[in-house]
Amino acid sequence: EGLKVYNLSKNSVSVSISGNSLAIRQVKAENLEVVATVTENMKDRKNNTLTLSARKKGELLTDFSVTSIDPGTVTAEIDVAKEAAFPIENGIVANAENGYFVKQPQLSAETVTVSGPESVVARIDKVVAEYTFPEALNESKDFVADLVLYDENGEKLENDYLTLSTDTVEVRLVVLW
């Protein structure tokens, strides 16, 4: 279904094994595989309980068995992986000194692709290139502006699981007199 895990309550587990002592000394993390299984119907994508199990990986070492795994369950945030393109809006704030005129900024990109959890990507209303000059300008400027995501209420949208094709754009601001 295109589901992806975006957050886990634990990122590591302890696995206990038993068997031939010579074989056990040779077992490394690469020889084990931990599998997470959804144990309940996913009604809430934010809090899903996953049951963990461990098994042998590969066929080189066979003289051991997995006896336990701790923790036996983890909580995960699971969502559909989504990608969408958004136009980049101008949010450059610049004033000119008396006798000068600031033209519309030229951005190095017109769109940005955002990928991440569908529930978060769907909340994005617009992407704005933001930069504010503290002083009035009397010459042209080349600079880099950060891209900021906003929801439909005009609130900044921040999420650790969103990835942008670019976080910034180069801007050319021409000042004429």
C-alpha cells in the first residue's frame, strides 16, 4: 500500500540466542533479522503497536536458535509515503532607498518537491522563499533564501519526516535608480 514507518518508539533491540557455544561466538548482528508485524487494525496511523520477532538470516550459521527479543513490541507512526510538487512563492521583503526601485526577485527554482507522510504533505498550503533585508537597498543583491512551508491557516509547518528537493533557493534582486 506504500506504507512507511516514520517514527519508532525504539530503534534497537536485544536478541538472546542459544545453541552450540562455538556457533554462538560466531553470530554477529548481520546474522539476525528483526521483523515487525502490525498486530492490530491501523485506525490511528500515529500509534500502532508492532510485534517484533527475530530470526536467522543467511545459511552460514545454523547451529543456534533465537530464544527471546526485548522489547517484544514497539509503537510506530505509519503513513502512506507521499510526494507532491508546490510552486515557490515570493516572500522576499526588501525596501529601496529614496530614488531607487526594487524589481521582482528572480528565484533559481519555480517549484519544490516535498515528500513525507501523506497526512503531513496534505496539510501544506504553500511554500514561500523567505528573506528580509533589515536596511533599505541602493544596489542589486544575490543571496540565498530559505523555503518555509505553511498550512491553510498561515501557520509554519515543520515536521522531521518531510524532505524537500531543495531547502533554499538562490535569489537575484535587482535594484534600479
